[in-house]
Amino acid sequence: MLKQAIGRVFSNRVVSNSGDKLLLPCLYLPTSSFHAGQVQCAPRSFFGVEDFVDDDSSRPYTYKKEKKSKNPEKKHESFKQRTGAYMEPFTLDVFISKRFVSASLTHRVTSKQVAVAGTNSKDIKAVLKSRSDIPACLAIGQILAERAREADVYTASYTPRDRDKFEGKIRAVVQSLIDNGIDIKVYLD
């Protein structure tokens, strides 16, 4: 069918004013006095419509301007920030108060806690002398590492909260996890 349509177009040859047969199919473009209605060969655009130029920006009418952000104060997220949750799915959360220490490994995407350890639990509370000193933090790191290995978690990332500094007791928990075979990536701002 396409072959027949193309054959019809090429069989209807147009004769120009000089009497020569043109081999290409041409368009009749009525124009102002410059060409006086002669047959002109004009290329057509891909869409079958000539690309008209927009008066405002001198771009073709098919051009779409960029969308403006609805929230201009929102920061742009890089590819690494958007995919970080899937590349490093487990996060370490450490909470230290005056009375106790607790730490947990959480799956970032599903928000499920994989391993939890704290000095408030009965089995750890009986063994420790104090529930909030550095030896208690080291014990929590060791117990959390054992529970994480049972759950097949060997890597995690840790970003301290805004109010926390990465020193003292928090550093002791993280260092204890690293010493017991859990790879912790610490992101400090």
C-alpha cells in the first residue's frame, strides 16, 4: 500500500514555468508578490507542519519551556542522595541518656529494626556496674554486633544527630561495633 502511494506521488510530475519536468514532488505555496504564485519545492518538517518561530524567544513552537520549581527553597538532591538508602540500607542509631545507653540497626527503606541492644534490658542490666558509662557503651556495641551478625547485617552507616558530637560514649559504641566485625561508615557534616 505504501509502495503504491509513493508510486502515485512520483508518477504525477509537476511542470515548472520553464517547461522542465521536476523529479521531486513539490508543494504549491501561494505567496505574496515576490514569487507570484510559482511552484516551489519546500521541505516539510517531521510533523508535517512547518516550524514557525515564536515571537518571544525565537524558538520553534514545539519547544517546551522548563517548569519552574513549586518550592524554590527545596535543595536539589543528587543521584547519590536519592539512591543512598538502597546502597547502604542499614543505619545505626545510638541514644545515650544520663541513665542508660541504647543502640539499634534499622533498615532504612522498610524502617524495621534488625538488631537492638540497650542497658535497660534485664540480661544486660544485671551484669553491668553502671548503665551509662564507657564500659557499658563498649558492651552495647559488642552485643549489637553479635545480634547484627545473626541477622546477616555486616555494614551500616551512621550520621550523628545535630545535637550529638562524635566523641566519648557515642564514639565508644561505634568503635566497639567496628572492632567486633561490623563495617560502619560514619558521615560527619
